[in-house]
Amino acid sequence: MTAANTAPAELPETGPDDAQALRDLHLELDRRGLLEPSGFWRRKLLVWIPVLLLSYLGLLALPFGLAWVALVPLASVALLTMGYLGHDAGHCALSKRRWVNDVWGHFGMTFLCGFSFGFWRARHNRHHAHCQEIDGDPDMHFGVVFSVYPDSASWKTPLGRFFLRIQRWAFWPLSCLYWATLRYDGIRDLFQQPKLTRVDRFVMPLHWIVLLVVPGLVFGWGAAVAAYLAVSCVSSLMTASVFIPNHIGMRRLTQADKPSYLEQQVTTSRNISNPPVLDFYYGGLNSQIEHHLFPRVSHDRYRAMRPVVRAFCQARGIAYQEASLYGALASVGRHLGAMTAAYRASKNAAAPAGAERQLTSVES
């Protein structure tokens, strides 16, 4: 499971019949009824919307104490689930009717999570089309702070070089602040992506009004800010624990790599092997391989699809990667550390050349 962290092993080449093989897999899954529409998301809403409402109200009304602390992860999981609702809506996995996906996508992601569903959907679809491509996958770029591939943008800035030294240890604590970046991006997108955020500009202000302003006026600003920050930070950490192990440390693709769609989607993704009872925490994204192959399928079908897809890949010699959550998180940590080591190695390799040029200049 860990060989793909820094220098993935050679993968077998797949022939031009991959498209037909994928069609055969689709037919087999369809024969088993695993591609049928599912109403599971409606049942989830009946549970998690009341849980979010009641737990958030509890955080606003209760004094700080054990009960307050216990409500934070509950409200955070509920908010995370609303993010999953937006994610599935972005893939049109909720319904064949586009307007249904649009309504619930904006409800879950823009209104409750405070992100721009319109722009996120376009960006996330690029991730699926160009998964793990250094020059094409927007999820491969962590700005100027963290590095997940050699010679990334962070290697070229003072802030990035500072974090490179500690990124293996700083990544998870700082992921608690991921919400601030996402919500800042959401507000920025309203101005920079007007065509994609026409609905967001009306819905996003409701997020701040309902979750922060109204609670501040009713329960007091201290209680409102504490509840908002606590749920935002914990749900951000949860989000990172689900999304980051999916691809970080897996096979990276450059312009020279030309895998087929099938090979790219499978070999750049990692599944998490957790007990079925914990599937609610992952929203189906623990079956990342199945999700990348069939993103429009309802996520509650993915676990049943796993043995079929696994056998399909094994029969064709395509690496099908699974790891426990602990193993995946450890793999992410090793990969972040490997990027630090790669930066130091490049720095040390450049030092003698620089010294030689300086000596030549002095001798002349």
C-alpha cells in the first residue's frame, strides 16, 4: 500500500480495449442492479438535517461543559454530511433531474457549508477528468503552503519553504482552518466567476445570516462565534481526514504519462477499508476507486460494487489500492515527509554547482 507514496512502481500497460472492458464492467454492475437510482440520500436528510439543527441549537443555548463538547463532533458530522450532499449533487448522483441536484447542491454546500457550489462543481469535475495530473488536477495544488509533488509552487516562496520543513507535522493541525480557505474562496468566486455563481450570490449570504448573525443577535455573540468556530474547525479536520487520503501519496502523472481513462482513475485513487458501520462518516468516498469510475452512482451502492471492481482490476493487472484509515493517514504523512526530503536533496544538489560558479568567478 505504501509503494505509491513517492516513487510508484511500474504499472502494466493497458491496451486499447480498456473502453470495451469498462463497458463490460458497467454492464455487469447494471445486471446486479448496482447502477439503479437510490433514494438513500432522502433518508439521510430526514436524519441529519434535524441532527444538525438540534445540535447547533444546543451549542448556542448550553453553557460550555461536557455536553457542549459532546455536541461539537455531532454537529460537525452533520455539517460534513451536508457537504457530501453537495458533492453528490455536483455529480448528478441524487437524481436524473438536473434541477433536483442544483437545489440540494446549493442547499447543502452553499447555504449550510458556505462554499460556492457553482464554481466548486466545475472545479471538481476537472479533478475527476485530470486526476493526479500535475498540470491539470486543481486538487494537486495546495497554494504556497504545502507541497505534494516535487518542485511545486511552495518551493518558490519563503512561506512555502518554511512550511516544507514542518509540513508532515503541521498539515493536520492546520487542516482545522481549511474552512476559512474554502469560505474565502467561496466569497472570492462570487466576484471572479460570476457566470458559475449566479445562484450562489443569493444563497451564500444566508449561510452567514442563519449560522452566525441571527444566533449572535438571539443567543449573544460569544455563544454564536464559539459554536460557529468549533463546528467549522472540527468539520474541516473531518473533511481532511476523508478527502486527503483518497489521492495524496498515490501515482502522479506528468505530461509524458498517457494512461487510459480506466488505468488513470484506478491507479491514482485509494480505497479505505473501514467497517460498514462507519460508512456514514465517509459519505461513500472511502470507495474512491468506484467513485472515480462511476461518479454518478449513488454512494450507498459503492460498497457492494467493490468486490466486482476489485476482481475486474485484478484480472487485468491494474493495481487496486486499499488501506485502513490508519495506514492511509500514515501514508500521507510519509509522502509529505518525502516531499521535504526531496526539497532538501534538490537544495543540496544545487549547492555545489553554486559554489563552483562562485570559485570560477573568484579565480578569473
